[in-house]
Amino acid sequence: MSTYILAIDQGTTSSRALVFDASGNQLGVGQQEFTQHFPDNGWVEHDAEEIWGTTLASCRAALEATGITGADLACIGITNQRETTVVWDKATGKPIHHAIVWQDRRTSDYCTELKQKAGLVEKIQDKTGLLLDSYFSATKIRWILNAVPGARARAANGELAFGTIDSWLLWQLTGGQSHCTDATNASRTMLFNIQEQCWDEELMALFDVPAAILPEVKDCAADFGLSQASLFGSAVPITGMIGDQQSAAFGQGCFGAGMAKSTYGTGCFLLLNTGEVMLKSSNQLLSTIAYRLNGQTVYAIEGSIFMAGATMQWIRDGLKLIDDAAESGALAEATPDNLSVYLVPAFTGLGAPYWDPNARGALLGMTRDTGIKEIVTAGLMSVCYQTRDLVEAIAADGAVLSTLRVDGGMVKNNYVLQKLADVLDAEVHRPEIIETTALGAAYMAGLQLGLFSSLEEISEKWQLQQAFKPAKDASWREQQYQGWQDAVARTRSQG
Ligand code: ADP
């Protein structure tokens, strides 16, 4: 019997594929980077065909590395960079324009213009859980349909298809048989009503997006179609799709209300499960779909930070203070705990809960004895303080975080996790498997086929590697955090 699962993890800088067995053990991986295109200031594009090519090559490499064939595969799960927008020709399967990446700011002036319309920001938040921002797909689709000659008429005629990367990969895998997405990816388009679980006609009219180009929205575990037999030697059912941050939360077993995960890679994304309640944020966080199974929607509240591990890259490559990010822990351990040097890494503005694109970075509080280890430590501490900012905003919105499950490349750093527990006054749990994004997609695909019987069974697979408990008193915590807040205030833009 075929019991292996192929999980596709299509990210912003590389495409990856991982083979898992039916117990959730990772057996092998294939990975390929692809080209980033920056055609103008603030513009970021990907070639969707290159995304597909690198994904297929990664799948084949993962299979080859494990000696597993298409016939041994029970199913495929897809997780992906979210919001990135592709429009393609249904007849040829060719994109009509490069994909516009989530980071791309080309439609931000248009969003600023829309914000002037009375009540629109609130309406969009009520319906989609999102802030009116160029980050999400809606204004990117509109831009492509306006920019490519003839595209609007062809879209209205049903000749074109829109998809986020999950839908694009599904179309390619199934040879154009399936034009679907899942509820989590749909929830990032700014066109999907997350309360009513449908494409929203009012928003489609507002953003000039015709119904004919939109994919069908399914649960995260569903029958999405069969891969073409020519790709892996036999047709394999695609049975799971989920956006990357939601997938990491799922892989971390965050199934109960109040459970949260934070992924520390280049940036940081924190998702807290709010159960069957869509919590509307008054503090510039996003409400989003955590997952949808058997028609039941579970919601999450989400906050993101632009610079987490990237601050260490800047200290390493920009300032050349260290040769390797791994050196940072030992330097920080040798630095006193009551450090009053603060690094606010607002290099590209500040993310949640400030959303201040014009803020800029600063290093504050230096004295004559400030040296490399203080600056490195301030860089690591900035990740903890920024997480506290998110947790404070979540608390102000009425949700409570008790324990934080962490993953991503930066969580190898014990110093960061201990200080995170100290700054948050909450336990921080690092699991055995920190590759949780691909794992979430594998679980999702396996659930549909019954390889995993329930969420309880998946919960039991989660294994604690180390718990970090708060070890500092309240006066330390508040004094240090006050210093951070003062530092952030000095980096804020005026308008
Ligand atoms: P992404 O998936 O966003 O590319 P990863 O999850 O692979 O990122 O994490 C890589 C990031 O983690 C890098 O930005 C790197 O600077 C940071 N990092 C890796 N190891 C450490 C460490 N020991 N201490 C601090 N930061 C680290």
C-alpha cells in the first residue's frame, strides 16, 4: 500500500519538496532557489513558470533521494508563500505576466486612495479580516488585468485564471484539470469573505475582479485532483493545501483556542488560534483562517515582524561584526542582562502592530563601553521585544497567550528563546521538529486519506525538545520593555 506523503513547500526564495512517511517522519528533501525580479522601486516579481519548474525538480529530487517512486506516494500536500498573484491563460497554461509577490508595493498608492473612502477600511476588515494594503492579492490582480493589453476582456470571457501559488501549482500538477484553492489561501486575497466563506461580490466589484477568473475554494483537506501520471510515473491524489504560516501552526499542533506559534526565519510570523470566533483586531493585527476541515472554520489572529533573523544577517554581512549567526548566542551570554542599548530594526519600516512604513532603524543608548557584544545582543533582544509588541496587541484584542511554540532557523539560539520567555513572561516551547511548515501540509494531505485519523492523533505526535521558562522578575521585565518602547518611539515617522 502507498503510504508516503510528498509535501511541497513553495517559498518566497526557494521551492522545496519533502517526503514523509505515514508517521510524519521526514525521509528526504529536494530544494531549488529561483530568481527574484525587481523591475522597479518597491516592485518584486517571480516567473511563475520558474516556480513550477523548480517545484517539479525539487519533487523529483526528493523522490530520488529517498528511492520512493510515484507509485509509493499516497498523496501530495501543498503549502506556499501566500498572497503572491498569478494570472494565466487557461488554454495554454502560460502566465500572462510575472507573478506579483506579496512584498510588492506597486499598488500602495491605489490603496492609500481607497482608504479615503468613508467606511471602506472597516468594511474590508469586517469581511476579510485584513487591513486594506497592497500586500494582499486583490489590488495585484487588478493591476495585471489593467496592465496587460486585452486581459480584461479575456478575463470576463473566462479565458484567464487567477491563483495564488497553491492554485498555480495545482493547475500545473493536474495538467489544467483543477482550478481550486483552499480557505486559508483564499483568506489572503482580500476578496474572500471569511465570515460567510465565499468570494465577496462587493469586493470583486470594488477591485474589478471578475468571478470567472477565481478558483473554487475548498477545505484544506479535500480532493483537489490527480497529478498527471507523466510527472512522477503514476497519478497521485493532491489532498491537502494550506498557506505557509497556517501550515506551520498546523504542523505545530496549534488546534485549540489560545495556542500560538511563532516562526523565526528572515522575519517572524505569530499566529494565535482563536477557535471558531473571528476576533476583530483593534490593534492592526490580521484575522485570518487558521484552517477549514469538514466545512468547519477555525480562525487565527496574526501579527508579523519584518526583521528577525534578517537583523542577524545585517550584523553579519552589513556590519561584519560576526562571521556566523551562530556566534551570536555566546556573545549575548557574556553580556549583562540589564542592557540599555536597543537596536530597533525598522530598516524597511515597522510591521505589526505599528504598520509604519516610513519608520527607520536606530541603535540607541550607547555608551563608551558599548562594543560588538552589546550590539549583537541588542539585535537578538529586538526579536524578543518585537514579539512582546505583538503579544501586547493580541492581549489588547482580548486573546490570551499562555505558551508559545516556536520554529524557524533562529530558534536554534537558546539565548533568544530564554529571553523570549523572560520578556513575555510566558513559556516558550521548542519542538523536536522545527521544519513545521512542510509537516503541516503533509498532515493535511494525510488527514484526507485517513493516514492520520484525527487532530488528536496529530497533537500526540508533537514532541517537546526543550521548554524555556520565565526566569526574570516583573521589575526587570517592565524596565527593559519600557526602554524598548522609548527606543521604538524615537524611530516612528511623523505621519
Ligand atoms: P527563511 O526560511 O526565512 O529563509 P530560516 O528559517 O532558514 O529563514 O532561518 C534563517 C535565519 O535565521 C537567518 O536570518 C539567520 O540569520 C537566522 N539564524 C540562524 N541561526 C541563528 C542563530 N544561531 N542565532 C540567531 N539567528 C540565527
